Amino acid sequence: MKKRAVKKEIVLFSVLILLAAVAEPTVSVAPPPSNVVYFVPQHGNIIECPNGNITVELRVNTTDAINNWNTYIEFDPDCINITGYSFAESPISHVGGWTRHGNWIDIGATKNIPDDSCISGDVLLATLTIDCKACNCSSPLNFTGPENVFRYIGCAKAFKYYAAAWYNGTVTCRPPPTVPEVVINEFMANPSVGNDWVELYNPTENAVCLSGWTLNNSSSQMKALSGTIPAGGYMVVDVSSRLNKNSDSIILLKDGVDVDNVTYGAKPENAPVPPTDKSTGRYPNGIDTDNDSADFRVFDVPTPGAPNTIPPTTPFLIFGWVNYSDGSPVNNPTITITNLNTTEVFTATTDAGSNYYQVLTSSDNVSTGNVLHFEASNDNTTEFNHTVTEEEMSKGGIFDLNITIEKAPTPTPTPTPIVSIGNFTSTPGETVSAPILINNVRNYGTGTVSITYDPLVVQVTAIENSSYSTVVSSNIDNSLGTACISAWNTTGVSGDIIFAYVTFKAVGPEGSTTSLNLTVSEIEDIYYNDIPTHTVKGSFKIKEGIPPLVGNPTATPSIILNDNGRARVPGTNVSQLNVSIADASGVCSVTINLTPILGPGHDRVPMSLIEGNNKCGIWSVTTTANYDPGVDKTHCLHVNATDIFGNSNTDKCILLTVLRRGDVVHNNRVDIGDAYYIARYTVGLAPEPNEFVAGVVPAESYDGVDMSDALYIARYTVGLEPAP
């Protein structure tokens, strides 16, 4: 079967036209296209040939007002002849006519002044008379001719032509059916449930007695018949499972004489094989021209014991929108839909400015249970199957079937190779081997690279090969501070490579520094093509060996309470730790070991610069003390100050004392003895305790030391209050 591609501008309105033609309820879809020109009937049949005829209306359904039209109509002159026309019933008929040209006609009409008004709606344009010239043939009725030149609809008064969809038609010529005594009218050879059956039809005006009649297949008798078939009636005969599913003959015998027979399958001239749960039958009902392939067709809905009928053709519309997986629209996608049951392929109509797609076909091409294979593509492709439901057939289509396509990843651009040298430090007189790197190179073959430096800081003492690149020639000039290197790899190498190793000796004083500047004269691949590159310069510093100077270690306050989660008087459980640090080359980092008061994992807590700069400033950190083993102790919290050359000073520490709240007698525990001491104090038997430790109620403020503090501690000792 050939592909069906439907113009987008006519699809939706064609639904309405087809529905009207078959007198089915309309389907609610998007607004129709503007104008459609069509035949009524679209597919005519002349059951008398030769010399039979039919009249076919040429009509237009238009939303644009028109008063003139013209078209070419092409046909098969060996099958039919267009013998006449009439404008009598058309409102556009003041001036009109036709000319004949063998296998096509040129026909048109217009309204004339003074009645030259333009009209819209469903308008009869002309009535054609068509005669049969042969039998068992079919001719197209095709609208042809250049559009808006010889095929057009328009309003001459407004000097306008209007776009239209032109629906072609057909005319089929058949001889009148023969009327045998009884015919094999329909059969099912492959039911999923039940037995095979054969339907007999009596087309005569008299009842037929079946005594002495039999039904045979190609090899044997299947059934001896009995009873009577009334005039115009039917008999359905159960033949068990005697029919071959792929090919067989059914023979109706009367007293051993062949009355009717049909052969299906095996050859093109035979009747078609009925698929599972479908039947093969004569259409029109009872027709017998002795041509099985022409007389029989497959029925999706079998009709045993009733006339063979075909459900009226109804339009079937599939539409939806296509988006990428990120929700963005896929404009103008390519979508094909294959009916896996019939192999028919439909190509969806799309538009460059939209992600909408649609296919208009009919119930002739799609039916309940058909599996439709969707393939949608743009940058990527997605495929899936959809089984047509009875509800979708009833509604007239598959609406809002939206498709998602995975968005293809954006291609990663090939990075430009980078030629670089690193940043190095050393002590005076030390030598450093510095690699010149080329990153992301493909098929490196050869290159020339120069490096410049301050010869009062460093000097080049050697240039050496790497495993990736062989140094062919080099020129070192330490008086000017330059070194030029040429190297190659004759077989080629890709990725991150080392072009050459340059050995520098630190000759300058402590703290001196120089840039290492690179210049690429050329980098080529093994095919002699230039490779564009970027360069990244490096540096060389000669470090001094003096560590930072650390002083003024302070803790404010220097005594705090342990932090156990219970509220504290503000400022009693937090201390700010400060230290002054100076270094001529610059401080890189300052840390403090808070493990004694915060526990393991806090040996390098960063301190922040709060005043000055990294050459002379105050560094600080704020801390609590929640590590219980560190309570009731004075700690030396060591500071580590490191400069930019890695020189460190760890000589200084900050003193901080942590006390346990409620430990009135200072034995590093809170017990009934502390409550007893407060009770003795309240009656003058003991000195006044320090409220900093003894004032436990209220938790967040001071109100003196009294029996409420003693009571809280006593309740804590028996588990009635949390730790103070």
C-alpha cells in the first residue's frame, strides 16, 4: 500500500466533510481548513456495463466567499467517459462551459454582472454525467492543472483566488450480478473460539429445498445439507474444523452437480484468506461474477445469517505535539505511523514553525485492535506501539497523543590544546626539573617552544626529552634569560603530553621571583597540519627560610563554662581566641589545635584575619568547649602559622580555662556535696561560692546563689533534671 501524506491545511476540515458524507455524528476537533472541493459520491459505482451511467456532483464547501471557479478533471477513457455537465442547480452558473481533451476535461463557471456577488458555504458547482465504456474497471476522477491558473476558486469582484483542498474521486464499472439458485455467500476458516462455518444465501424469489445438497471442501464432503432456505434468506452451516486456514475450496453440490464454488488463498485470482476471527464474503451481498478475487473481500465484522455489509467509512484523525525530554518543543518533527496489521504507512503532516503533527486517514485503514507503530525523529529517534481501542474508533481518532524525544546531548567541542609550565618554589641554589606540558593535543608530531625568565633569579642548566617527545635541538642563553626548544614524535601521540623537561637552578636571593613566559612558534601534527594552541605562563619563587613571627596570644574571656546544651548566661561559654602574626613574605594560613576542648578531629581549626593584612595582622577564632574530658582544666591551645613558602611557627599557644557549671567544690564533678555546700552557705556556715559556677537557676541569667541552686543540683543527682 502506498504512503498517505495529508496536507496540514486541509486535514481538520476533511474530518467534517467525510463525516457528513457518511451521515455519522461529527467529531469535535480543531477548526477546519478554509475551503474543500470534492465529488458526491466521492467513489461512485455503476452496476451496469457497458453503457450504464451515473451522475456525480462537483461541490465546494468554502468559508471564503466566491463567484467563479475552474478545474481540470482527469479520467481513464478506456473505462469511463464524461459525457455531459449541468450548471442548472448551481448558484454560480451565469457564464460557464467545458472543453474535452481526450482523457481530461476543462470545466468552470462564473457569476456575471449585475449579479456578481460572492457566496460561501456548501455550494453545488456542477453535475457531471459519466458513462461506463468497459466492465470490471475503475477510473480516477483527479483534479489537475496548475493551482490558481487553471484550477482555482475565487471572487472576481474582489480580485482574489483562495487556497483549497481538492479531493479526488473514483468511478467503478461492474456488470450486474448473476443470480444463481444458491450461492456460498460468506465463510470463516479460522475462528479463535468455536467451529468453522459457511453461509449460504438464496437470492431468488422462491424457497429452495436443500435435500440432496452437500458442502464439500477440496478433499472431501464436509456436510450433507437438509432443510429449506427461504426466498432472500440465509443458512449458516457449521462445518466443524474442516476448512484449511491458509487455502482451500468450498463447493456447493446439488445431487452431485456443482451449483457454486469458491477458492481462497494460494493465488491472486482467488478469494482472500480470512484472518483469525474475520470472515470472507461476497460484496456487494450475493454478487457472483465468477471472479472470486473481485466478488469476495474480508470483513472485519462477520455477518453470519445476515447481508454482507461494510461499516460506513469514517475519518480517523491522529494528532498531538512533540517535545524534547526537557519540555522544549520539537518543531517540524519527522513522524511515520505504520499499521503493523496491514503494513500501511502514514506520514504525518508537520510545520517548520510548530511541534504539532497530524495524520488523517479513515476506518478503511485503521480498526479496533490494530497496532500502530510510531517513529518520531529529529536529533534523536523514539519509537513505540499504540493499540487502537474501540473508544478511539468511536470518537474518530487518537487525540492529544503527545510524543517525547530524548534531547541529543550537545556535542562537546574539542578543546584547544594548552601549552603550559607550572609554578615552582625552591631554596637558593636548588635545582628544579620543570615539565612543559601540552594538554588535549591530537596526533602531536613536532613543535618549537621558547621560554623567557629573569636570569638574576633562575638559570636553565639542562633541557631533556620526555617519554612523549624527543628534543631535537635547543638553544640556552642565560645572559638574556631565554631557551628555545625544538622537539618531535615521529609516530604521533595524543592526549596530555610532556613536550620537554627544563632544569632551572635558583641563583637569586631569598624571596625573589620571576615569570616563566612561553612562546609557541609552531605545533604541528604528524600530517603537517598546524595545531592552534593557548599558552599559560608559570612562575619560579626562591623562598626564604624564616617562619612567621607569632605574638600576643589572648583568650577573651580566658575562663569559660563547659557547653553541655543547657542555656548559659550570655558570654560565659564562648571565648574569642586572638593572635598577632607577621611575616615579610606573607602568611598563607593560620590554624589552632582545639582538640582539648572540642575533641578529636579539631587539631587544625582555621583562624581568620580580622585586622591588618597577611604580612602583619590579627587572626582570630571563636569557640565553645563541649568536650567533657577537657573540663576543669587550663589548656594551652597551640597555633600553627605558615607563610607562602611553607615555613611554619608552632611555638605559641593560647591559654583557656574550662570550668564545669555546678561544680561548686571544684572536684570536676557535680554531686550532692555541691548542693550541701550551697545550703551551708545560705545559713552562714560556708564562704560565698562563685556565682559563675554555682548559679545554676535560672540558666540564662544571674540572681545570686540560694537554695534554688542547691535544689536543682540535688534533683540532678537523682536524675530529675539535666546536667547544670
